[in-house]
Amino acid sequence: MIDTVIFDMDGTLAETEEVHRLAFNQAFSDVGLDWSWDVALYRQLLKVTGGKERITHFITLQGGVADPEFVARLHKAKTEIYTAMVDAGAVPLRPGIKEFIEAARKQGITLAIATTTSMPNIEALLNSTLGGNWREIFPVVGAGDMVSKKKPAPDVYELALRELGKPPEHCVAIEDSRNGVLAARSAGLPVIAVRSTYSSDDDLSGAAVELPNCEALSIDLLSRISS
Ligand SMILES: [Mg+2]
């Protein structure tokens, strides 16, 4: 019996990736770099999860050697830019998410988050979209900066399960990407997949069900899913 829903954030709760891309480019130009990630390139780079890892991968692709301190500083600047953009209301929740959250809470379903993004990004998005009481809505949040291995590794899901005190078969993950589906499956969770703009080509075949959009999410669906 599924009584817990664990959401991915980027691409699932909100189409954040386009704002992330613009924030990366702003951070690069602020330090005088001529790097510019267009949509096609960013689609490729998203196969590497985690912002610092993505910058490092890009430097390697260009034949360079990434200095971890430089990458960390650049990523910190990018996070500040991203946070300011989200605070300014640049990223809404995907249509259907708010309604599903409300319906789930009415049914006493526990809600959690397992994401590769870092805590400041999570706080910025949830504060601006759900308001200050988002911690009541999501009592457990697994963030990318709390684990050593990001998705597709199962670590962030395992962390969330530990904090929830739940076995994976009582939970379902909602994910938009291949890395996300793999991470949840590795942790033993069934997955509802909801494709996003940047995951339109992803293989989501490990998911129990794939929905056309978040408006198709329903409480009824949970009872039809099992691991
Ligand atoms: Mg995602």
C-alpha cells in the first residue's frame, strides 16, 4: 500500500532547467568567460547530474583540466543568480502539481523530495511557489549536497527513505528523466514518469507508468501502482 510520494524537483515539480541554463551563462559572463550554453548543448550536459559536475565535464570536453576551487566558486555564483531569479518568480510549479499536492495531503499521504539540486535552490523554489509553510508539506527533503553520489545513484532516495522511516514499497517516486528513474529504481521504488522539456528524448522505460503531463497525476493512480 503506497502512502508516500517522493518528488524529484528539477523538471518534475517545476521546469527549472531553462532558468538553470540562463543562470550558468550569466555566471560565466560575470567572470569574463566566453562560454555560452545553448539549449542543444545543455540538453547534452544534463546527462551529467549536479552543477559542479556539469561545469567540470564541460571543461574536460574542451580539453581543459578543471580546478575544483574555481568550479566551486563559479557554481556558487551561479546558485546565487539562480536563487535571485527564482525569488523573482521566474519559475512556477508545473500545471497540476499544486492540485495533486493538495489532494494527497487531504488523503494523509506523506510527501517528500529527493533531488540532486542543492538546499538553497530547493528553498528558493518552494518558498516562491508554496510559501513559507512548505516544510509542513515536505517534512523530508533529500538534497544533492547531502549525499556523495548523485542520481542515477540511489543515495538521495535511500537518504529520504531513512528519514521517512519507510520501506521503498510503500513509496512512489515521481521523476521526469532517465537518471531520476534509474536512481529511484535502484533504491527499490516504483516510478511515475512525467516527461519535461529537457527530457523529451529520455528512455523512461523503468517507470511503472508514464503520464503525458502532471495534470494526469491522481490519488487513484497511486493505488494502481506497486513495486
Ligand atoms: Mg528531474
